[in-house]
Amino acid sequence: MASISLADTQPPFVLVLDLGTSSLRALLFDADARAVQGFAARRAYRADTDDNGRATFDARALFATFGDALDELVSRIDFEIGAVAASSLASNLLALDENDEPLTPAYLYADTQNARAVDALRAAHAWDALYARTGCPLHTSYLPARLVWLRETQPAIFARAKRWVSLYEFFLLKIFGQSAVSHSFAAWSGLLNQTTLDWDDEILQIANVTRAQFSPLTSAYAGQRGLRRAYATRWPALANCVWLPALGDGALANLGSGCVDATRLAVTIGTSGALRVVLPAAQALAKLPRGLWLYRVDETDGLVGGSLNNGGNVFAYYARTLQLPAAAELERELEAMAPDAHGLTLLPFFAGERSPGYRGDARAALVGWTLATTPTEIWRATLEALAYRCAAIYDLLREVTPARACIASGAALEHSRAWVQILADVLDAPVTVSGEAEASARGAALIALRALGIISDFAALPAALGETFAPRAEFFQTYQRARERQKMLYHSLLQT
């Protein structure tokens, strides 16, 4: 849906903070969940990474970025704001000292330095029972292995940690002096018992942490008011409105793109990727297919799906290392190529594997490369390879929902018709591009509007839809054979 002018809006207004892997954005939405023209601020950044699997942010620097973006947006606002909502990249963690100052960088979901801790936990504990309670497999992206790794590699810092928080919780501590974490966001941690909606005692014991070290758990619709004086003065339009806790960006992408129930699957590829469907949480936990995860939208609805650590971040990497053509020319070349015509087989695990195999130690592998292979062929092979990983998740999702059609969102898909068509052909299912340019941010706005009592359910404000890409049956079998080659490479390199 296109943004609208301030003159055409309907109050109350919602300010949304969208904390992503590559940028932080502050945006304004009206009571119909429409983005307001001229009221957006964006700050780009890049995670600190290295060849050892590191993926971190400097929390202090990111808080300064958060404040700077709000300064820009709030300077334009001379009217009342009903609520502040937040979408955040999930499963990030940092330690704070007794003064609520960072002891560590913020470790991101893509950080794989804790791979050995995953192996140790797998050897020491029967994790299936814990998976059944938390909805999260044992993997480098979740907090149990992260905490065990920190305890073993940085024992002095681990002992000093008064709090374990996410980046947005750190922001709230700075501006309010207190923080909270939604059940939605906590469900991404691997520490939340999905039945009790409380931290899981056994996993806390395994990680050697206590409930008191984590922020209080709260509803997605319960916020806090009363900024500290310095911030109330700095942002007067936000001084007295309700600030809601952050929700996971994946759950919000579903809501914002109109995938609010079991009738539609959401496929999102931005920096990373995921396929997800909203189901009643109790139903989802009872029949969760092995290889998928269960997170939360709120206290009632669950989010079942699988994730890829790799998506648009691979294109960013290729752009730095390969001589890819300009965007328009690249799209033309991609669309002109026949499916699987390059002779390449690729495991696209540049930042490890998440769903469905959860091999955090996995790395990318390319077979079939010759002196005649072109950069465009490598990129086409990568798009197809990522689509095959999506198909592995899609096959499992079909066990819990009859939904076949997908709604696509995320910058990587929105900017590549070729990639969307490849997905449709590989999945053998129609893929409709979302008409919402800011799906996660719009989802956060919907949460805020529900918290304010403006809407009673998410379907009250349908999402805009764009072009639908129909699957081409003549290509499906070609891709099926290519998927089999990828499976063979996977098992030859990673099967244990």
C-alpha cells in the first residue's frame, strides 16, 4: 500500500521503530495502518563479522543510532502520538552490568561462534523434550547455546552479568529505567516454555542463569509510559504515550502482509529468509513437525515456520566479491536463463544452516564451477539453491496447514521478479508479492492499533497485494531433480 499524505490520514497515529539487521527505521502510521508520507527516518549500519562466525553489534553505538533516528522524526511531529511500537530482529543478546551498561557486544542470531556449545549440549542432554516445550531446536541462533558458550569462554564477564537483554530492551532501560519483553519476542530465545508462557526452569538451570536476570515477561499489548526526564524533553511528542514491547520481526511480517491465519503462508526474504504461518499456539505445539520452530504472535496465536540465515545478505556479499552486472541487466540475464542450466549445485550456507537441519557449523559449498562459469550463473544458482531450502521448509509446513499460496515480502524479493518466479516454480505454488512495502513495520502498527482498541482483529485492515506469479509446471520436474542433487551434496558433506 502506498503511503499517504498527512492531510489524508486518520488519527490516532502510531510511531513504529523497525530494528533490522542492516538498518533502523522510524516510521509513522495512521489508524488505518497506512504509512504517512514525509514521516520516516532511516539509519543504515553493518554487523561486525569475521571468519570465526562472529556477528555482533555495538549496543551503545546502536542506541545512539536509535536516538538519532527518533530525533529526526520527532522534529517533524507537532501532534499527538497514540503509541510507539517496535519490530526487532529476534534472538539477539547482550550482558549488562549492575549499572545497566553493556559488558558484551550484542550477539545476533547469525553469530555461530557457539557451535561447539551446541555439540556439547546435544551430547549432554536429551533435547527433544526441551524442543517440545520451547518450540525451538538446539541451534547456534538460540540463547541456550549462546549462554553456555559465554559462560565457558568469558567466565569473568558471565559472572558479572546482572541482566541478559536484547537490543530493544537495552533501549527501553536507557529511556525508562526499566524494560519488559513480550512473549512474542521471548519465544525466539529458546528459553520460553510455550505451555506456561514463562521462562523454562530446566533450561535456565542448564545455562546457569536465573529468572531475575531477564526482563519481566509481558503481553504484546501491554506497554509502559513515562520517559525519563531527559528523553521526555528530547522527544516531547512521545513523553506520555504508551511504548509497547518489541515483537519479533517475522511475526510482524506475517501480520503486515496479511498472513494473519492458517489460510496464507508468508515467505519473507530480506537480509535472511523465512516461511511462516499463523496457527493457534496450542494446536501448533501439539503437532510441530521436526525441523520447524514455533514462535509467538501473541498470547493466543503461534507462528510456525522455518528460517534461512542466508538471503539478501548473499547478494550483498556477491556484490563485493563478484563482478555482477548492474541490477537491471542482471535481472534480464536471470530471466533469460533456463532453469538449472548452469550445471552448478550449491549449498547456500554462507552464515550456517537453520531450518530444517539446524547445522550452525555448515558452510557454503559450490560444485560444478568451471572456467566458463559466469557471475550471473553463480547468482542464478544461488537463487535456485535458496529456493530449494525454502521448499524444504514448505514441505514441512504442508503437514500442519492446507494453505498452498504464499505472500512474498522483503526487499530481496520485492526487487527481483526473477527470484519470485523461481520460488513459484520450485514450490509449485502461486506466489503473490505483497503490496505492503513495510510489512514488518505495518505489522507493528497493527499490534499498536489493537492495543489502543482501534481494531479488534488483524483482518479488520486487509493488506494490499501485488502481482501473482503462477508456477510453471514444465519447470517443476527440472527443479525437483536439482533439489535431489542438492540433497545428495548436503548429506555427503553434513550427514553425521
